[in-house]
Amino acid sequence: MSDPVDQMSFEEAMKELETVVGQLERGDVALDDSIALYERGAALKARCEAKLKEAEEKVAKITLGAGGEPTGTAPLDA
């Protein structure tokens, strides 16, 4: 649990978030550790949400040809 959250892939962050939630649900950690786990979980959740938003934006920018087939992507700021 020491990897920087802002450098994690969606899959890495989601896997660790599941672990954090499991530990918090079991309640077998000290209060201080629970607080640290909660903070880490909040950061992991935010990372997952950001990565999902990136993916949604990329999908939204896929351009289609006349026959409906993908032909490329448009710039995200277009």
C-alpha cells in the first residue's frame, strides 16, 4: 500500500480499494490505522473516478465514418 495513488492504473487502484474496504469492513484494525485506510481509500476512489472519466471522454471522441465504422478520434477539446 505504498504506491503513489496518482501513478496507479485503474485496475491497480480498484484492486487496492477493494482490499481497503475489506479491511475496514472487518474492523480488525486500530482506530489510527482505520483513519489512514479511510484516507487512502478516498484517494483511491478519486483516482478510479478520474480514470473512468478519462476513458469516457476518449470514447465520446471516437469519430465514425459514413458506414458507422470508427475512423479515429477527435481532439478532446474540440
